[in-house]
Amino acid sequence: MVVGELAHERDLIIIGGGPGGYHAAIRAAQLGQSVTLIEKEQLGGVCLNKGCIPSKVLTNSAETFISMKKTEEIGIESDSVQFNLRKLQAYKMRTINQLREGIKALCAANKVELLAGSAFFLSEDKIGVENGEQYDVFRFKHAIIATGSSPNAPAGIKPDHHRILDSWSITSLEILPEKLLVYGNDYIALEMAFAFNAYGSEVTMVMDQNDFSFDLSINRELKRILKKNQIKVIKSTNISSAYTDGEAVIVSLENKEDSLIGTHLFVSSIPTPNTANIGIERIGIEKTESGFIKVNEQCQTSKPNIFAIGDVTEGPPLAVKAIKQGKTAAEAIAGIFSEADFRFLPIVAHTRPPIASAGLSEQEAIDQGYEISMGQFPLSSNGYAAILGKKEGFIKVIFDKENHALLGMHMIGSGAIELISSGVLSLEMVARDEDLLFPLYPHPSINEGLLEAAEALKNQAIHLPLVTKKERLKV
Amino acid sequence: MVVGELAHERDLIIIGGGPGGYHAAIRAAQLGQSVTLIEKEQLGGVCLNKGCIPSKVLTNSAETFISMKKTEEIGIESDSVQFNLRKLQAYKMRTINQLREGIKALCAANKVELLAGSAFFLSEDKIGVENGEQYDVFRFKHAIIATGSSPNAPAGIKPDHHRILDSWSITSLEILPEKLLVYGNDYIALEMAFAFNAYGSEVTMVMDQNDFSFDLSINRELKRILKKNQIKVIKSTNISSAYTDGEAVIVSLENKEDSLIGTHLFVSSIPTPNTANIGIERIGIEKTESGFIKVNEQCQTSKPNIFAIGDVTEGPPLAVKAIKQGKTAAEAIAGIFSEADFRFLPIVAHTRPPIASAGLSEQEAIDQGYEISMGQFPLSSNGYAAILGKKEGFIKVIFDKENHALLGMHMIGSGAIELISSGVLSLEMVARDEDLLFPLYPHPSINEGLLEAAEALKNQAIHLPLVTKKERLKV
């Protein structure tokens, strides 16, 4: 910046228009701040344009496609059900555009100034924004860094976004892979494995030595369901290299002689925070050992007037976290005490059936020294699941044996994602077993599975046969 | 009973094997009672055989059928989608049989003795059971009356169960009505109106002067959706007579000159409790003015060793109520203090989209003298609803303005039934607005609509434009 150059004055500058950034912008505007939101690519960020939303368009159509093949027994007959990925891509783009226009309109209604460009901190209260030929300098009272993260392929794999795909490019495929290799064991890997399996791709998952990241009962059920869906899983290895050869992707595995051959490889890996090229080192914002921006519970960085939210901060790279942090930072800046607490973060996966989880897993509870009691209820014994023809999965609740407080809730099955809010709210309100046992659950409904899981604690689920104590321990 | 005749000795006799009866039986058995369950028709009662389960088989297939017609934009193409009611009936029977066998197996596993026959109280501790030629007398320590209710057609209408149908026979139709007239404004009338509308019947509803029984905002949205689906509603009248003439049903309306003509008429009306012919007058069990068996909160009748549950007692004739009362009675009999409290009864309707509600409606809250604050969030502004293409409906929360306690939650839209348990649990745990605002909601999910409804209380829903106070009052 040339000395003497005119700086525009702003209350709050937010860098990055992903879910964290735009939630922060709108909440700050609601609280009376004058807000400028800077985005160098597209409003909505990775979540809307390349992540959560596109992937859910895929998982929802996959679920619908599979359901439609099984409707004959409920009296619905159709001649031939075909899937057309190109058409789905058009729907995806329409949905994304419509949601993006919605965010733009909300920003306008809240008088949030939208700027296109790349931002770079010049000092603790000045930022430069470059957009082609245009260069502006803004002086701010507060700033929020919400620059997100980017996929980070492991060594030996270089996505060409055509046959070797990362979590951004997998959702933009227009041609169905014949043989899809999926590398990873996180929820994104699973969602894509199940979706392309539904569409008709031959899917093989490659996992390292770690298990899936859910409660052990869910991991076990998941493996059964993967097998049933003929999704092959190769465990305890890593991909050492991958290259394309014509229409094939050839993959070498550590400690395995034979190569794997697919038509496509999808690599789901932990993303890298986008902390480079925004000048945070220049102004001395502290980072954690793993390279994330260090923040306190109000999302404040080591510079008190600068906040950071979302994937640039430590913790799971989930929109739900970024959104909460965005509101928290906006409220803190507006002088309202607010905290982001991720103890009861709902973790969901739009697999088939879906998975949803909150609080401690069985292993985590044991590791933290709790003596636990557990109840589990299979949806195969739930009347509404029978009507829907969706009898796979279960609901599992984990309680502290001493004070009967709920520690965790884990679900795999139809309705799990909507039902997990019952778990999150119960955990937040420190529910005891009786708080789940006393209320009424609609009949027939999947919700009753939650009641019966809690009843199973005392061996009193109505729709489970009595089991001996010895048998129960095996559940 | 001839003096000297041998009476079999039993701990607990339950009359009626519907949801209330069999839940009572199994819970009592779990608590160590020796139980005899008497059913004169089919195990599972009205709910399983003629009510909740069959109707949900219909509503689920209707929802699926409609969804399948709108899949082309998500890339799923099918040549011709046809609905076959006869095939659905076969599925319904299979589902019912399978669930009934499940209950039988559970009774066996819990050593519940199942008896077929009609029961009649002989004295305060003796009951006669007749089954064809067989007649047995049982002496019991405790008894539970769970004889349910039966449809009760209004004067002037006599169901022939072929063209003039009640809530039992409507779910057994094998041929699709061309023009279905639906008389009633309860949830069963609505479920059947939406289901047959989906299948392709021309549906007309006839309602008396009362509105639908939901919160006024839901009633209003429901009317819009009925209209959009071309379900005609004739309000503020009653059917004075109905008769069949060949393939037609001719219906006369009060204060209307023209008759209505349909091919079928479905009459949904308040059922009558089955209290006749079981000898309760003989042994002096008290009834309420409206003819229900009088019970206390433990479901105990005026005879301390005899309990009554379900539709024979006052309150909404819902399985959820019967189930809770069944467990309560069983626990009370086993000496465990237990209460059935229906303050936060979830009310659901499997309409398109579904409706779910708990706690006070806006009008009820006002009538009870609360000063209220409300938040409402439309699913048209929810990202996940956009992905699903299910943008109709909203979530509404009602709070006590003074102490910020949740009073009621009302939902119409995709996911409402699973989500309502968040409302019921929150109401039971006396949640305040901050208890809904603080927790985390998966992204993207319908659940976020619940958060934004709570945020709308303070005009802080992120995905709603700021509105003036004046505009808010119109919500």
C-alpha cells in the first residue's frame, strides 16, 4: 500500500463467503454492524458449491433411485427405471444457483456489502482487496477470517478431476464410473461409495488401518450393509501411487503386490486450512501446531479484533461448526457474550441407510472412565420401519450408570438424521434415562425406536424378547 | 356361573389385545406377573388390523407414488408409473400378518397366555370367557380392560363397507374410487383424502363448522395445500343422508339443495368406546358422563383391582395413549409408581406433507392466559428441503414471553414426524428458547428449520429477511 492511499472505512470485514462467513455476516448485520463480505470465488463457499449441497443432491437421488426399484410390492409399477447422471448435474446446478441467489438476496436485505476479490491483511486494521485491475484498501474495526479449506491429496496421488477425483470434483461427474475406487473411511467416502453403488457403479473402498469413525456398533452394522450392497472393502492399506492409463486408473497399494484397476478413483482426505496468502503471518496471528488459526471460545484470534471461524480453525471441517462459529464471532463482535461449544456436535452421514450420532461413543465413554449402561433397539422390530420396508439399522443410547445421564446417541437407519436432534437436545439439557422414558412417541413411528432403545437399558423394550444378562453384554 | 364350577386362577387378566393390551401384557410379564391376554378377534386390535398400520401403508405408498412422478429432474427416468391398489392390499396383509406374528412371538417369549374369546365380568374378581362351545371362568387378582372402540357413523349414514366406508373399511378397498367423498375434518379424514388424491381419485371433503384441529397456521397452510392438490373442501355443513344407487353414492347436505354425488363415501367420525357386553355395569365400574370408563392417573377404575386403558377411557383415541396407559397400568399393578400424563401428546398426520404437533397451539396458549412470543420458519428457505424438492410447510414454535419456556411446537413439512420428538422432549424438559438456540443442528438438514424457527423469535433467523415488527405480527 502506498502511503497516503485512501482507505475505505468499514465496521466488520469478513473474508470468505462460505456458510461460516455468510452466517457471520447476516448475524452481525442483524445486530447492527455494517458488514463487508469478501469472496474470491462463489458465494456459499465449498459447502454450497462443491461440498455438502452437491453431495446431498447425489445421495438423495441415489436413495430415491434405489427406493424406486423396490416399489412393486407396494403397488407401484413402472416399466424401466433409468438413472441419468447428466440430468442430475443440471438439477444440482439449478439447486446451487437458486440457493446462492437466496444468500445474495439475504445479504442485500441485511445490507451486507458483497465484494469479489482476494483479501490480504496489510496490518491489524487494514486489508487490501484485489480483483483484477481493481485494488482497494479497507480499514476495519473487526475482521473475521473464514477462508475455509481445500482438499489435500495424499502423496503419490494427483487428482486430474477427470478420472482421479477429490471431494470437489467427484460431485461434478457427468458420466457414471464403471468401476469406482474410493480411498478413505470418512463420511464423504461412505456417502459417495453408497451413492455410486446405487447408480450402478462397481465400488471398491480402500481404507487404512483405522476403522470407520462411528460408534463400534454402527461400524459393525455398516460393514454388514456395505457387504450386502456388494461394496467391496480393502482394509489396512494405503494407496502408494495412482496413475491413469487411457480409460483406467491403476492404483498401487502398500504391502500388496497386485494393483487395483478402476475406471475412476475418488480420494477423500482431510482438507488443508486455507491460511496461506492472506497475510496472517505478516500481522502475527498465531497458529496451532497443526497449522490452524488459534482461537478462543468466542473465535477470537491472538489479535483481539480479528476472529477466525470454520475450517481454518481446529476441529472437524463441518459446515455445522463453521455456522455456529460464524454466529458466535458476530455476536462477540457486537458485544454479546456467546460461545461455540462442540461437545454435542451431531455427526451425520447420508449413507443408505443414514447414520447420525451425537455425544460419546461406547469406546469414548469407557476411555473417559465412565461406567456405562446401554440400550439398543433394532429397526427390524419397529412397526413403522416395516411399513416403509426400511428395516435396517438400530438406535443405541449410552448412559452414565451412576447418575443415569445420557452420554451418547447413535443411530443408523431411516429417519436417523431428523431424529438425532432429539439426542442433541437431550444431551444439551442433561437428560436422564427417565427423560427419554416418560415422554410420548407417535405411533407408528421410527421415533418409537428411540423409546425402546431407552427401555432396553432395563431389559424392558416391549418389542424385544427378554434376554439374559449374559446375552445382553454381547449386544 | 354355576356354583361350584371350577375357576382357573390368574394374576392378571387383560381383555383386549390391541396396542394398549399387548403393551400392558408384555410390560406386566417383564415385571414378573403371570398374564393372560384375551382377544376375541385378532391380536393387534384395531390399530394393527384396521387402523394405524393399514392407513400408514396407504399413506406411505401414496407419498412414494407422488414422489416417483417427480423424479425426472433428479435424473431418474421411468417409462410409466402406475398404481395398483390390489397389490398394495396384498402388501398390507403381509405387513400386518408379519407384525401380528411378531406380537405373538413376543407374548410367547414373555410367557403371556393368549386366549381367544369374549370376556364378561362375573364379579370383582371373576371373569367368564366364551369361545364357541368353550366356556371358562377365571379368578384374577387384577384385570385391565382394553376393549378399544368402534367407528360410529353419524345418523343418516349407514356404511355398507363397499361404497360407504368407515375408518376400518376404507383401508381395505381393492378398487380405486373414481370420486371419493370424505366426511370429516380429523387426521384420518385428511390422511385418506391425501392418499386417494395421490392415487388419482377425485377427492371432495365435507366438513362441519369446525376447522381442522391443528394450530391455526397449520390449518391455513393445509387449506392452501389441499387446494393446490385439487382436493375440494365443502365447509360448514353436515351430511344429512347418504345412499347408494348402482355405482354412485348420493349425499344430501344440510342447508344445501344440490346433492353431492361420488362413487364412494368415507365417513371419519369419533369412535364409540367398547364398554357394552363386558359386564362392567354388573360389577359397578363407574363411567364418565360421556360413557367412558372413569380412571385415575394410574389407569385404575373405581374398582381398585381393575384398570382400564386406551379408547375405553377418556381422551384422544390414539394408540400412543393406549400404549402409555398400558405400561402405566402394568407398572401400577406390579407395585411400581407410574403415571400416564398426556400434556405433551404428539399429534401427527401422515398427510402430504406430514403434520406433527406437540404442546399448546397459538390459540390454546392465548386462551390459557399466556403472553406468547412465536417464531416460524418456512421450509422454502431451508437448503435441505430445496435438495429434496420438498419445500412446502414450516416449523412454528410458541414460547411463554415471560419466562421463555417452550409451550408448543407445530410442524408441517418433510421430516415433521421424526422431528416432533425434539419438541416433545424439549417440552417435557421445560426447555427455554436458549435450549433450542444453543445446540448444533446438522447441515444441511430439515432440523435447521427448527433452529431458525427459534431464531425467528428474535427476528434472527439467518435465512429469513429482516421483517418489521408490524409484518411479524401477521406471520
